[in-house]
Amino acid sequence: MTVAENLASEANDITIVDLDPERLRALQDHLDIRAITGHASHPDVLRKAGAEDADLVLAVTNSDETNMIACQVAYTLFQTPTKIARVRSVEYLNYPRLFCQEALPVDVLISPEQLATDSIQRLIETPGALQVLDFADGRVRLVAVKAYHGGPLVGHALHELPARMPGIDTRVAAIFRHGRAIVPEGDTVIEADDEVFFIAATEHIHRVMGELRKLDRPVRRVILAGGGNIGRRLASGLESNFNVKLIERDAESARALSEVLNKTIVLQGDAADEDLMREENIDNTDVFCAVTNDDQINILSAMLAKRMGARKVMSLINRGAYVDLVQSGIVDIAISPQQTTISSLLAHVRRADVVVAHSLRRGAAEAIEAVAHGDSNTSKVVGRTVEQIKLPPGTTIDALVRGDKVIIAHHDTRIEAGDHVILFLIDKKYVTEVEKIFQVGVTFL
């Protein structure tokens, strides 16, 4: 449903297939979509849904098998150009050779659990960050931090930033103050509690964060609640660099986890048990992260961990209505699998050559990486400086990647063909205009 809302808001022609007619009626009540009741992988259902004329089939049912077969049918019978499938089971994901045109013709695999795992791991590895987003194969990062009273940059204008970091180039892409977006200018002064998005080459991120806020001490001790797909993957990815404990309620699952994890201490118990938390020194824990399958357990256990002294707490939250509620102060960071999934999809529905798109601020804002093509005659960006490009309101060009070189964008930065251009859109409604700016004219051969 969240995916449908995001795509429908951009004037896409969308048909949804589902077995539940009540759910489809609820969607049609507030979205401009077509709805077909039926099994998503059945040929006749897909034909009725318009698969013969579709540009893209997106199979995100709860069944991996249904999703994979839907892509197979779309390819074999209807020659659908782009086929995207959600596949959760590592038993399939461990065999990437399965997903090719000769076997299972899936162009893009989406694993929400892996996306959420990657997002949480980046946050743990970047203390003090509210959000960490990668561009250009990890060479550039966009990071959100909260400015705090007495912080290094609070009360200072943005034009002072270069003098404070000689040799380090960065740019503030956006500021959100009391929920409202502020387009950053040189004389913009950062205030306490501002949410500041900045962009820099990945190797400079920690240095820049030190200027925007006093760096949090390095993370050493991590407690994970929940040993499902995300908890297991997180523990496996973190245990080489951190002291990791994992709490799993089910005894059999805990035993199985202890056999596959090398350094992680696996505890069988309830993450909302105060005695267990006290025994495991929750007050000396740097990060507590609740990733069970139950939103309420994740929220309550994180609240308990925070009250008992954990330095930072995170919760995996599937219900969108809970995310804003808990991030108002109850929980430090709410991780939304839907938002990470939507971000992974957006690049495939953009009309220009967009290689990365991240949905931000509950879908209101967006950061994208678009490739510039053509020349000064056929492109609205190639051969022009940043200040010469007519961007929609609240849209900024923040960085370029040219080959292996990261270039932080300034008003006189000139864009060349092949540049990967990273933009921040405070208001996502202008994304279509940005797409048009990066599309090449008809004279380009």
C-alpha cells in the first residue's frame, strides 16, 4: 500500500492486483488506481491488469514464489521490459545465478530485510547520525544530524563552514526546523534542534560531523533484540567490529543462532525484561536496536532500554503511523522498511537516467543521483554551471561524481557529460521537472 501511494502520487498509471477485494476497495477510495482481484502470477489476471502494455511489473506479495513466477509470466507472455520482485528468503538470495533472463527473469531483486539491515549498520557505524544515505557506489554520503545546544555550528552561518574545515569540501543540502524545510543559503544560521542534511565524500564524513556536532563517542557495545532475518544479518555484519549481544525469545531459534554466529553472545529471553536488561548492563550499552517482527515490542523494549540508560535506541517499525510518533523523542531513530524499500524502487520508475533515489521525510522530500547525458545543444545541464540551471523551488545540486573524483557543487561548478549529479528536493512534487531537466533533446544521437 505504501508503495502504491508513493507511485500514484507521481501521476503513474498504476494497476494493483491482490486477492483481497476489501483491501483493493480501500486503496481505490483514496488513490487514483485500477484494481484487479486475483492471483498475481496467473497469466489471465496479469493480462487483465494490462501486462501487455506495462512498462514495469512490481511483484511485492508476501510470497517469494508468487513474486518470482509473476516476473516469469510477465517476461514470457508479455515481454514486460522491467520486472522487479521482492524476495526475502536467503535460500533464494544465496544463488544469484537463478535471477537471469535464461532462468528467472527478474531485473531487480528487492530484499526489505537486507535493505533495513544495511541502513541500521550504516547508522551504528556513524555515531550521531539520524540518517546515512549512499550515492555513487558509496563514494558520496548524505547524512542527517541534529544540531544541539552548545554545538560547534549552532549560532553560526553556513558560509563560515569552509573556514572551519580547511581542505574539506562539504555542502549543507537542506535544513528542517520544527518540521519545516529551509533552503540553505550562505547567511543561514543553524539553530539548536535543526535537522541538518549535509553531503560530502565518504572519507570526510566523520570530520564534517565533528564540526556540525560534538562527535558521539565510538560505538563499542551493541544489544540487538530479535533474532529473525534482520537480527541475524545485523549480528553477522557487526560482530567483527563491535561487542554484540542478541536477545531472542524463542529457545530453539536462540540455539540455532548461537551455532551460526561466531562472536555474538546469544541470550534466550525477553528484551522487555528489566532484570535481564540490568544483568546485561544496559546502562553501559552504546546502541540498543529492536528488530523483532512486532512493532509494539520494538517500541516498548527500546523505551525501556532508554529509560535504563542505553545511550542510543533504535526500533524497526513497519506501521507508518508509529514512525513519526516515536521519533518525537521516545525513540532516537525509527527504521521503516517501507521507506527503504520505496527508495530502492524509485530509481527504476524515474524517467531520466536516475541511478539512485532516496525517499526522505516520510516521502515528502527526495535525494536523487542522475546521470548527465548529451552536450550543450541537447542537454539542459551539460556544459552549464550550477547557477545557470533553472531548478524547481527548493531543489539544489549538491555534488557531482566524475569518474572517481567527488566534486562538491558550488554556483560556478560546470557539469560535464557522464557526471553523476546528486540533487536534494525539499518537495518531491517537483521530481518530474527535475527528470525533464536531465532528459536529452531529440537531436542527440
